[in-house]
Amino acid sequence: MSVFDFTSLSPDLILDGIESVGLRVDSGLLALNSYENRVYQFHDEQLQKYVTKFYRPQRWTHQQIQEEHDFSLELAAQELPVIAPLQFSGQSLFEYQGYPFAIYPCRGGRIFEVDNLDQLEWMGRFIGRIHAVSRQQKFSCRPSYHTDESLYQAREIIAQSGFVPDYLAQSFFVILDQVIEVAAQQYQPNELIRLHGDCHAGNILWTDNGPHFVDLDDSRMGPAIQDIWMMLSGDHQQQLLQLDTLIGGYEEFCSFDHQEFALIEALRTMRVVNYMAWLCKRWQDPAFPYSFPWFNTAKYWEEQVLMLKEQMSALQQPPLTLMP
């Protein structure tokens, strides 16, 4: 368990860090929703709005953060709607008092409507364009989606945390181990490409000109379906319609291996197990008990047992298919 927290990240330190790259801050710092890092909006003397991200030390290496920046800048250079970090004197990643940080243009928008088929088709086209670029080379520093980290290591973090109540431990870990075994067997990707990695509605902002993508902090290598499945919602028939719409737009710009539909439930399992482990690992950060007051309660872990049973059922169902 990491012992780091953001206690020493004071407003003065943040302001000094921003001004160290040549920007003069002429406002207060408005904290934006972020748990892993610390993100603030501000404006300069010309009333130009910016967002600064101070990265959680010990999470990514500087080389891994820079690789994410370079990917964002590569996509932006292809006129894709990705909010890339600003460069000052040719540099996008900075460090102040031990904190790596970056500065972004501030771009607003409304939440992407996951049940809006027109928006889904638009999203499919943009993800297809992103993947057409991302396939051209691979990450050399950032990791891949793999079961060791997202399932087995996550399981150990949960077990070592001591948060699972004793009376639930046996039933929880029995179903957790069963789910991990099946998901690990099913996660057999044929191709890994550079991904956004966390492509859900909260990281997509919509304007009258269409979507733009924010927060590539979880970018890594993985199967293309990872950037698509989190936009699916509703029952089986609704998900089929949404998937058909997304892939229809996607394949206007990039081919898609329909065999990857069989990875969706394994990837969902990896996400939910890793999420439990993430909360365990970060619980000592004062922001987490404040933001997730329902975690570390008996009710929470009881609900996770039920969720894992439902996920086991989903893993045992035939995968989604667009074939007639």
C-alpha cells in the first residue's frame, strides 16, 4: 500500500508551479473532479482559462507520462478532438517541488448521452479515427491491460487490505476467485493497440461541434474493444443496437475484429475487480473517505458479493454478436 498523499500540495505550491512555466495566474484555483491526481481550473491575466493537472507521484514514471502526452499531441496534430497538454518552450511535462504537472487548455461541454444513437455513431467514427492513428506504433513505456495486474494483483490488494468483513470473507473470496479464473481464461486478445483506456461518458464532453476527449491518464496498450464497451448500457437488445451503431461508425475509418466482442465481459470483470482494489489502495488518501463514504462498510462488501455473482453469470453467457 502506498503511503503517499497530497497533504503537501498547497495552493501556493500549485500557483508557484504554474508560474514557473511563464503563466501569470490572475484567479483562484477551482478544484475539478479528480481522485487519482489533483486538477484545477484557473485563468491568467488575459482571462484565458486553463486547467492544470498535478500528477500523483509514484503512479507513473516521467517517461510514461511523457508517452501519454506525446500520444495526445499526435492525435491532436491529426485534427482529432483530444485535449492535449500545452507546450511551453517545446515541453509539456514539468516538475515543481517533486510534483510532475501539466497545463491544458480549458474546454467545456455537456455530458455525452450514451443512449443517443446519433451521438454514438459520431463517437464510433472518432474512435475509429483515433485507432487508425494509434495502430501506427506502440507504446514502449506504458503498460498493457493484462490479467496479472487487473485480476491477480488486485485480488491480493483486496485480501491484504483487511477491509472485507470476517463474516463475508469466505463467500466473497470464493466467488471472486471463480470470477477471476473464468475472466482470465476469456481474456485472450489477438492485437494490442494504443488506447484512450478510460473511454466512458465522464471523459467525453459534447458541444454543438461534436465530442472531444479528455483525460488520457489511463492510456495503455489493449484490445480496441476496451475503448468501446464502456459506452454500452441497458439490456441485451439495447446493447446490440448501441454496439451496431458504434461499430458502423468505427468501420468507416478503421477495420474492427468482431471476435473482440468475446472480450467485453472479461474486460468488465477486470475493471470492477481493479476498482475494488483501487479503493482499498487509496483509502488512506483523505479525499477518498470523503468522496466514497459507502466504501469500507459491511453493506458495500455484501453488494460486491452479489455483483460478482451477477458478473459470473454474464461471463457464462454467449458474447454479443452482430452476425444475423
